[in-house]
Amino acid sequence: MERLTKCPLCKSGHFLNYSSIKDWAVTQEDFILCKCQDCQLIFTNPRPDEKQIGTYYEFPEYYSHQDESKGLVQKIYNQVRKINISKKYHLIHKLNTGKSILDIGCGTGELLNFFKAKGWQVVGIEPNKKARRLAKEKLDDNVFKNLKKIPEKEQYDVITLFHVLEHIHGLRKALKNIINHLKSNGYIILALPNHQSSDAKKYAEFWAGWDVPRHLYHFGPETVDYLAKQYELEILEQKSMVFDSYYASLLSEKYQNKSAANFNHLVQAFISGVKSNKQAKTTGNYSSILYILRKK
């Protein structure tokens, strides 16, 4: 395990224990979350190092690394993913930018394959070997294990991180590297779980958005605002990701009841998702928030 003595985002030593959360998906281990008193980032500490962390992703329910549709939750996940891919394309298309995109954490390449069909230049980053192989089959080998494999001078109009930043060990170094690969008028599309959402508060330690230790960090809107200022980025817009409240609630129901997902879980998750999204219309605290950022 790797123990941090400073906040991974702001390097402050002012942090306190925040909570203890169990890895409900795989090992049932308990992990400590700490909260930075300066930038408000919540982070796992201690945490598995980069060599150890891979074993925590090797389980059948990690759907972003698969193309199959087995079981209730995975079928729902894949159907929602198809809808979201179209929504993400239209969102980015409206930015009226050039047609080069780098998707970090591209999974099996479904999103980039959609963009490729629309005539975009596409490149993906995917650390997981199985998912990377599936993505390469769709994208003519334009998928790499990490950013180090991409030439330093390569820059893109759009860089996307859909539920990815919370997984990256070297947070500050990665952010600098990502921005270096962004064109001067380019956009970063950043999607993150929001621990201040209504569904997060309802399910507490069972909330699927914690997903320790795979999620190393937990960002609220104020922490993203701090991040943007530190790296000279401007937050142009925050958008809701309404499907995420239902998916997070479904997994949370499963964890809370310690049983396989069933129809009753589906009904309860739907009710929780509706309530969470309804409250978020007032507070802005959706289960996940999509941030559109641009270089200042």
C-alpha cells in the first residue's frame, strides 16, 4: 500500500480522516478516505500502488472493459452506454471545434468508434489489456496503454475523460500532461461522480460512486473549481448526467442488500434516481456532473 503525506491535488498536508468505505465489488476490504482541508478533495489513503491496483479491476462486473451483455445490470449498462454515446457526440459536435479527439480511458472503444464513423481523427488511451485489445479491433490500433506512448507534440481539439480522472495515480503530473496535449483553443470534457448528490447521501457507505479503491479521488464541484483555477482552465458549463443516478442507485441497492441485482432493486433504484435528479435541479448536485473546460 502507498501512504500519502500530502493532498494529491494541492499538495497540502492539512487533511483529516473522512470515512471508512468497503470495496463492495471485489475484496470486501475496508479503505480509509481522507479529506483535504484546503481544496476539499477526498482521497483514498493508504491506497494500492500502480502495480497493485490492476487486480482490483479484474472482476466480471467491471463493464467498461467488456462488450458482452450478461445479466440485468450489464444489459442496462450497455443500453445506457449506447444512448450516452450519441448524447456525448452531439454535445461535442456543438462545440464547433476541429475534428481530432483523444479519449483517455476509452474502454472498449465504443465512443471513439462512433466518432470515427463521423469522420473524426480518433486516438484512445486504455490501460486495461483486455479492453485495449477490443478497442484496437475497432480503431485500427490507434489505442495506447498510456499518455507516454503519444508523441509530446501531438495535440487535440477535444480531450475527454469520462469517469477516468478519479482513477489516475499521478494526478498533478497527468493533468499537466493532458493540458500539454490540448490545442490552444481546445476543450476538456470531464465527467466525475459527485459525492454531494442526493443518492450519495442516501446510500452513504454503500454508495457505488465511492468504488474504492478503484476511485482514488472524489470530487465535489468546489474541488473541480479549484482544479480549473490551478491549471488555468475555464469551466464553461456544468451539465447533468441524469442516467448515472439510476445506475449508481442500482449498484448501491445491490451492495446495501448484499445480494444479486433483482427486479426489486431495479424499482428502488429508479425511485432513488428520480428523487436524486429532482433535488439536483435545485442544488446542481447530480450523481455525476459533466464539466466542459477550455484553456484560458
